[in-house]
Amino acid sequence: MARVITTGIDVGSSTVRVVTAEQKKDGSLNILAAVQKESEGVKRGYITNLEIAAKTIRSAVKSAEKISNLSIKRVTYVSLLYIFTFQYFP
């Protein structure tokens, strides 16, 4: 059976967090990597500098890849106030 790997990113004003987990056969999750980096380019939940914010996110993802010994190709969940505000409150 193929491994079920899930990665989530939380982009906040103070930190960027990346968690990578593998779903076990019983449905529970095994955390493979959990990374927290100081957030840059984000203020009060809004991206103020896209280039700097993207660099911070890429750095956190690369750290998670190194810790988990996996190549992260897809993110299942992204949390960022601006995205949710834009999607749900146009």
C-alpha cells in the first residue's frame, strides 16, 4: 500500500510552521517533521512583501524535507488569514 503523506503550512505574522505527517493504517498520524521559522513579509495576517514571505515559506519547507527525508511536492493545507478572507469574503 502506498504511503499517505500530508503536509500543512501555517503562515502567521510571527511564525511560519510546516508539519509533515504520515497516516497510519489505523488512521492515526505519525509526525515526520515539524518546523517553525520566524515569519517575514507578513504583518497582521496579510502578506506585505511577497518575495520575502515566499523565501521564508520555502526555507521552512526545505527544513521539513531535510528532517523527514522526503521531497515535498504538494501541500494539503495552507492557513493564512489573507487567503481565507479573500476566498470567503470577496
